[in-house]
Amino acid sequence: PAVCVVGVLEVNDPTDLHHALAGSNLWNSVKDSCNGFPKFIGKCAFGSNHRNPLPETLEIDDTDQDTQFSLVFYRPHDPASLRFYTLDAPENAVPLHAIPASHPWAALASLDFTRLSPVGIENAINEINSASLVQSIVYAPAKPPRLLPTTASFLLTLAYNLTILSNIVLYFSRLFTKFANLPIIPIFSLDIFGTRPANASKGTEYMRLQDISATVQYLDVRTEQAIFFITQVTTLQRQDTRNVGTYSYKYTNFFNTVWLILNDMTIGMAIGTFLIENKHVLSIIINRYVQMPRETLFWLDAWPAGLKLNTQLSGFYVNMFVGIIDTWNAIMPPLSPILFEYLGHLSCFGGLTLLLAISSDLLSLVLTAHLRLMYEIARGIYWAAGVRLGGGLLWGVFRGKRRNVLRQRTDTWSYDIDQLLFGTVLFTLIAFLFPTALVYYMLFAALRLGTLLLQAGVETLLAFMHHFPLFALMLRAKDPKRLPGGIFLSLQRPRLRTGVQQDSNTKVTSVYLSLESQPISFPAIFFQYIELWNRLLKHYNPLRLLYLVLAGKHLGSIPLYSIRYESEHDVQRRRALDEAGKEKVE
């Protein structure tokens, strides 16, 4: 059996230990997790060689003379250091694709005889984590041990005193949360835009307001953080050493959020000041890029590099699109200095994340509205004339084929002479006009793709600024034992080997094991961002984008709910969508 040795006392009466622990409130709070009061298990004596941790004599009560032990040494952590031992990574770092508890495979996994859970190992870990607490109570009973660093204790006390207006803040926070989760657009109606998630069942889910606007999502994240501060600051006032792993996770998450907000405000003030002071220079640079589509249209109409387009159709495209661009230039360029000034003030007030959120909404809804309109017009003409009519119906008439809608296949069909003649003439006409429509469609598809990539970069940076594990990375580099991801045993030998007396009741080997803490891995810290990166790669796959462009389908940005850092509520909502979608399919 595994026996956890908390410490060595220079006393012979076990009642002294019992009385010292019984009068401590800290011990009473962790007693249940440590299997009750500690017991004396024997006697030992150490030699003068301090380099050798092995005792010269060791007498264990109620043991045989030939009993051998494997000694496992560990370093008891000070409660104020927030270091602890754990068997594995925290439960909050479970990847998103982990099997939920309601999954039928979870029941089979619990019956797997190859996954044997050690009996009592959790209690042994709790006893090891509480060893330093017991030693401080026994050795210095008049001085209660510190459970938090001095700076953290001061900050948490200050935050606790600032929660006087917690009821008012909670009321408005929960009210805004309901507003941000207000259903607006049914998801099944988004199929034509290509933004409906594949795992959502039709008619059962709606797009929320925060799924459409990045600014609303920013306010929703700030609301969640306010609720987290108010509800968790009382639990962070540490009173005992129970559930060290859970407390460490909350502590790290709390101060990580504080660091992110402070850095966000600092960077936002710097960038906001830059925007205000250079608003005229930035507006001139932006206005130059606004003129680029207009210049490109005239360049295409002038037969570049010998590319001869249809003159009449090319002139139609140029006159129509240049009119849209000129109308846009009459509205936005005069307002650009004012826009940069307002963005600068908002950045100083709400930080860099507010600037990114508003920029994302402006980029998708306002600043590129003329490019979006021209792209939809060019795509509609390309899809109707080239894909649907030319490549579908007329190509079938030209080959003597017809689409069988009922059987979802193409059958041979005998057309009349008039139908064949009309279809052949119309197909020839479209074949000569199609290259011109293709060139202008590719131009605006490239502009649309560039806009989407820029918007995706802004939204990804926004997600990193909201939930980047800055504090966790600092702890990982400074003190890895505060973020353990497991334990391992290393074989150790004393520097100066000394023999063990033969008259002892128990034989002690000269080789011992050392319990070490395995730092949490970087993939476990960035697991949400790895999932986010996989979603971005899946949505912006070059082959997928090429197919959408050639097929004339809509190029849509990745939905905001797909790249958001998922909270526990979002994970439950996504799993509910998965189960609803499976039930719908069945």
C-alpha cells in the first residue's frame, strides 16, 4: 500500500499532534480529503550526512522484519506558492472534440478493463498537497500559514471591496446577455449565403445578434467577464487548501483576464492616439486604395496585354461599375478623417478590442458595401449566363441531353429542329460573351476574397486579444509547478551512499524515487486556438474557395460563432445542436 509521510516530528507522544491539528480551522477544512487525522507510522533516525536523504534507521510499526519499501520523496509546496501536484491536466483543458458524458461510447469506455484507475491515488495526492499545511500547523501553531501571495491577496481584497455595486452590474450584465442572445434570423434561411453550420437542424435554431455583429460580441464578452469578476472574486478569497487544482485554474483565469484587459486598454490608448493625430494622412492613404478598382476597370476595358474583350459588354460593365464607385467616392472620402477620429476616441475608451470589433463591422457592412454590390452583380451574371444557362441547359441541348429532376440524373433526349437551332445559336452567343463576363467576375471575386481574408484576420486577432493565455504562459515560463499537467517518478541515488544498520526492523534500499511535477504542455494551453486554426483552415481552404469561385457560389466569411472562444455555455449549446442534428438525420 502507498503511505504518504507528511513529516518527521521530534516527539514521542502522538497526542501532541492530535491536539495541534484539532485546534486548527484550516486542518478541519481539509481533513475529509486527507482521510482524517494523520497517524504515527514508526520511527527513523538520520545521520550527519545531510546530502543523503535516506534515514540510517527506519522502524515501521506492524510490519515484518523482511518487509522492503520503495521510498518516493517529494517536495511539499508552500500553500502561498500555489504549487500543487495533479495526476493529469485540469478538466477545463479538455479538447472540444472530447467525448461528452451523454455519448454512448462514454459508457463503453467506463467498462474498459485496460483503463484501471488506482485506488486511493487521489487521496494520496491531496495528502501530499496538504503536507506543508500540516507541517506549518504543527511546527508554528501560533502563526497561521499564508495561503496567497501578498500582492494577489491585496488585489483580491481590493476587488472584493469594489463589488459593492455588484447587484446593479449583474442586473445590467444579464439584461445585455439576453439582448445579445436574441434570435434574429433563422439558420435555414442562411443556406443561400453559405453560412449555415452543417450541424444545425433546420427550423430549430436561429442566428443570434452576437453572431452577426462583432461589436455586440465584444460587449457580450465584456459582460461575461464582468459577471465572472463579481461571481468569482468571493471564491478567490482563499480559506483552505481543498481542490487546489480547481482554485489554481480560477486564480489563473481571473488574473489572465485582468492582464488582458489592462494590456488591451494600454495598447488601445496608444493606437487611438495615433489614429487621432494622423487622421488626415491615413484618410489620404485609404482614398488611394478606394480608387484602385476604378483604375482597374478602365485598364481591363483598354484590352491589356492583347486581351480583347467584347467591346459592348465591357463598356456596359465599366459604365455600371464606375457609376457605383463614383457614387461611393462622393460619400465616404470626405467622411474618412472624421471616421478615423471617432475610431481613435473609441479605441482610447474601450481598448484595442473595441477598435477591432468596430473595424470588423465597418469592413463587412459599410466600407466595402460598393465592392459587395459589384461582386453580387458580376457573380449573378456569371452564374446565370455561364453556369446555369450556358454550362447547364444550353450545353445539354447542344449535346442532346436533358436533366431528369425526379431521378437526379442526365438522360438522353430528342429535341426538335427548332429547339436545337435556337439552343445552338444561343449557346454560341453566350460562348463568345462569356470570357468578358468571366474576366470582370474574377476581378470582383478577387476583391471579395481579399476583403474576407482581411476580415478573418481582424476577427482572429480579436479572438486572441479576448482570450490569449498570457498569464498562463508567464506562469509556464516562470514557475511551471503552478501549472502541472501530471506527475512522473525519477530514479535517484544519494551522493554519498551510507549503509543501513542491520538491527532495524525494516530494510531500506539505497536507491529512491523522486516525485516530480510534469508541466502542462503548450498544446494543452492553446487547445482552443488549435481548434480555431483548424476551423479557419477548413473554411478558407484554397481548393474550397476555388470551387466556390468557379461554381459561381457566394463567398462568405466564416461565422462569428465558429471562431469564438467557447465558454461552457457555448460548448453545451454546440453539443445540443449536434444531438439535434443527429436526431433530425435519424
